[in-house]
Amino acid sequence: MTETTGRPLHHINFVVDDLEAATERFTHVLGTVPRDIEYLPKRQVALRRFWLGNVWFILVAPTADESPAAAWLKRHGPGLFLMSFEVEALDQALQQLSEAGVSADGRVRRGLDDWQVVDLDRDQLFGIPVQLTQVTQQEQSNA
């Protein structure tokens, strides 16, 4: 059997209802201190990021009842919100996935650190929340 290297995991988001309590707990569990609280106003969330050597572990808390994170939290409770895989060229990756029968669920948008992100259609991925991320050169050198 031949082993290949696929797309690297870039970040994992976990939705929580109490960002402060979750941050305190995961600071001990992960053995590292997160970045300061960050906000994505368009997504209506506050978050804390932990850098774990080659992947971001991100705690996400809704700041408004109508946010996608709040809806997810109400439907599923706290836990895994999404996994994001890094790609060099988002357009090219989306084209390859489209040819394989997987489409984006929405438009490409800007995330933290000017990441370009796009969610993939969960129905085509057996309900698993997957996102693609294209990072800037600056983030690659700052992580």
C-alpha cells in the first residue's frame, strides 16, 4: 500500500457557550496559552486560538442568537464545529473537488489573519463539517 500526504489540517473549531470557562480549562488541557480574544463581527462570534505546533485549536462562542455558531450550539450542543484543511490555491482546490462531486456551501470569505475560507457542502460529506483555508504568506511566517 502506498501512503500519500494529503491536505494538512489547518485549524479545528469547537463551539462553546462559555468562552471564558472553556479557555481556562483548555489552557490546562493543552498546556499552552491562547491568543487574546478575537472577534469576527460578520460571523457574530468571539474566539480564542491555541497554536499547537502546526494546527490551530480554536474555541468559538456566539455573540448573537442569530449567528451560525449559535444555531449550531442550539442544535448540537458544544463540541466540534468544523475542521479546516489548508490549500495552496483555493480556486484550484475547489475546481478539483467539484470534478469529484463536492461543492462549496457558500462563497469564499475572509477569516482571521486574512485567511480565505470556504465551507464545503456537509450533505456531500456525510454531515461532516469541513472547510478549506488558503493562508497568506505573512501567516505562514508568523505561526
